[in-house]
Amino acid sequence: MHLVTLDDIRAAADRVRTSVVRTPLLPAPSADPERPLWLKPESLQPIGAFKIRGAFSAIARLDERTRARGVVAYSSGNHAQAVAYAARAYGVPAHIVMPDVTPRVKVDRTREYGAEVVLVPIGERESAAYNIVAERGAVLVPPFDHPDVIAGQGTIGLEIAADLPDVALVLVPVSGGGLASGIGTAVRALCPNAAVVGVEPELAADARASLRAGERVDWPVERRARTIADGLRSQPSELTFAHLRAVLDDIVTVSEDEIRRAMVELAHSARLVAEPSGAVGLAAYHRYAAELPAGPTVVVISGGNVDPALLRAVLDAPDPADRQ
């Protein structure tokens, strides 16, 4: 199995350079001088999430005749928007399969980019996408299970290494594993002394269980769907799991209340809107302060496409810690 290399990620950076935002590292307040904190706000991308990098990387690699047949994606939202946005930039059709429980804001934005959206039960999204590929002769752009997608997400790691060469710890959300695979590959190569740690919700911790077992562990989709972090409900593929085993030091988990508190902190202290999936890294920074490596720390804020009603509910709710 071919694992993505630093050269692959650098090539992807050349492909996406004019299409994505080179997001800054934002210094964040930290009460612990031994663990200075920076935020990598991928929520500032044009589609509000890191997925734009992998989508452009993969679609740019297609030859013109293949690309003209159109592209297909299945996604809970952010990859859907990314593929729709990139397809519009290339002037090709996009057909996007989304779970029928996807936040409305993500569905609406995907349609706004010109894609044809098909809503299906969450367990049927992959099979529905493959049916469209067969019917229309279009090309599937997977959300994480493809080297070009992984390499595109890895461009975040290039930027972290360039902006903070002495980084000691990078905290990355984990779902299907493409983001952590790409970032981990780049950071491992350029900052070999840094630790790269994945973060999952406790209610969708299949990747952590897999890493502990040394093989992929299946969690039924209904079990993974319990978490508020709708972007972290997928499971690693064979390809991404091979990367995760090679480049991650560990995967840690956070609770639903910890995710909500991190969203509130990002909104009030950093002036950043983060969806639940994008806030898990900050939640882990606080929960595992005594266990994770000290030194300069980067938290990847993977996206900010949160349903407005959910954001209001999270910001208006009493702090769960006050109820204990």
C-alpha cells in the first residue's frame, strides 16, 4: 500500500496554491506558559472547512476529458461543499450524496455552489454515490480514502511546519482519517520532534479503538451518529488507517460537554465560529493538559459550518461544569 510522502504533499501544495487560503497560526490565550497555544483556523477557507484542500488536489489531478464527465462525492457536509465549490471552479457537474441528517446549512450551501444534492439515510451514502458513478460515468472524489485527497489535507502540515518550526504538539480531529494522515505525514517529516495526536468524540471513538487493537474496529453507524460532532462520524479506511498507525502518536477522546465548552471558548476568546468537529482539538488541549507533551501546541480548527440553531443553543446554555 502506497503511503503519501512529503513530496506528494508538496506537489499538492502547488496544485491548490491559487485555490485555497493559506490560513494563519493565531496565538491564543493560555493559562499555562509551558504550553503556548496556536490555532490553525481552517474555518476561514472559502467553504468554511479544510476539505477544500483535498477536493482541489484530487480534481486538479484529473485529465480534462475525465473531469468533464463530472464528479461525485458522498459527505456529511464539508467535503460535499468542497467538491461542489471545486467543480464549479472547473466548470464541471457535481453530484453530491449527503445523509438526510446533515445540518441544513451544509445542504443549502452545497446546492448554492451548483451541485445536485441527493439526500439518503446515513448508512446508504456510499452505495448511492457509487450508483451515480455507474449511471453517469462521473468520477468519485472520496472524502478521505484517496492519496490525492490525503496529500491535499497534508498541505496544512506544511504550513504549520513553516510557521512554527519548533512546534511540540499538533492536535488534529479524526474521522475518516484523511486530515490526520496528511498533517501527520508532513509534520513527521519536517518537525520530527513534534507529537501528532488525533482527537475523537467519546461517542465516535472507533479510530482510537482501532489504533489500540492494531486493526480496524467497526462501530455501527448508529453508534457513531450519537455525537454532536457530525463531521466526525466516519471510520478510517484501510488506506487512512495505515497512515494513522504510521504518523500518529496517539488518539485521545473528549466528551460532548467538553466539545460544547470548546466551541464557546473559541467564540468568546478567539472570535472564531467552530462547528463541533472543529472544536475537539481545543477540548483535548484542556482535558489532557497533564498528559500531553509540553511546548508550543497547534490546535487544528477543521471547520466552522455549524447549524445556526445549534450554535445559539451551545452559546446560550449554562456551562455544564456549573451543574456539577
